[in-house]
Amino acid sequence: MHGAMSENLERQPDGVPHDIVWRVVFATCALAAISLLALEAAGWMMAVIVAVLALPLTVALLQRKSDRERDHIHPAR
């Protein structure tokens, strides 16, 4: 109970910056739409290429941003 008195209530309790959560939702929807458009326009091979290139890049960029914005001083318990 003593720790609760000094707890920083400004931090995000799950340890994940909430801005990243919304970016993940947006990126997932955008990649699905782009893959669907690529599938309709150029066939399944283009949709696979888009997914293979865009998915790892998106994950890496969001992970880097999440690490930058995470509260390292007061991590989630």
C-alpha cells in the first residue's frame, strides 16, 4: 500500500504507449486494404509481395516508436 502513495498516475498502466495501439489498428486496416487492392489489381503474387515487404517494416517501425515512448522509469508491474 505504501507504493501506491508514490505511484505516478500519469503513466499508462499497461506499459504500452496508447498512441502505438491506435497506430497498430490503423496499420492493420491499411495493410489489409492495400493487400486487397493489390490482389484485385495485379493478382495474388502482388498481394503476397506487399504483405512480405510491408508487414515486417510496419512492425519494426511501430516497435521502435513503442520503445522510444515507453515509460522506462515506471514500467508496468
